[in-house]
Amino acid sequence: MDQIMESWKGATLDEAITKWGYPDGERNIAGRSLYQWDRNVTVALPTTTTGTVTTFGNTSYLNGTTTGGVMNGSCQRILEVDNANIIVGTQWSGNNCPFAEMGPYANWRR
């Protein structure tokens, strides 16, 4: 992800918008213009329950553990631009940023 974001340094904001679409947010902080893109996904994972049975005399006890369910993922990309709309800095955060450039992430590199 670091390499994907670094590939945008020196590009124009218009190039990023052409590739990524319009940003989800824009902020000016301490004289810096920041543009933010968010990708949020929710994935249903298979649910599995496993258990163990312990018996004491005529009584049995079941201890069960359930795994799976819903996973929420996000990836936030931020580009910092100068007064000429040239990208001079990048940031990213999240638990669903790509480790490979395929599928919905194929067009993230400049």
C-alpha cells in the first residue's frame, strides 16, 4: 500500500480524481489541502460452532465456541496537494487496504 500511495507523488489532483473518482472529503488543515477517499466493506463470514463435552457423574456440560459472523473493513486514502494541485504527500490507514493490486484495487496505482 505504501508503494501504491507513493506512486501518486508528483501527479495532479485531477489525475487522481480521473482514476479514483471524486473524493469523499476535503479538508484544509494548517494551510494544507487534504483530499480523502474511503472504501468500506462488510463481509459475511461463515459461522462455525465447536464444542467439548465434559461429564461428571450423570451430568454432562457442553462448552461451545462460535467463530465467524460479520467483518467490517475500511481503507482510507489521503492525498495532500500544494497550491498548484500537485500531490506532495500521502497517507493511508485501515484494516482493508490492498496487499495485492487486483479486483477492486487494480486501479489504485498511478
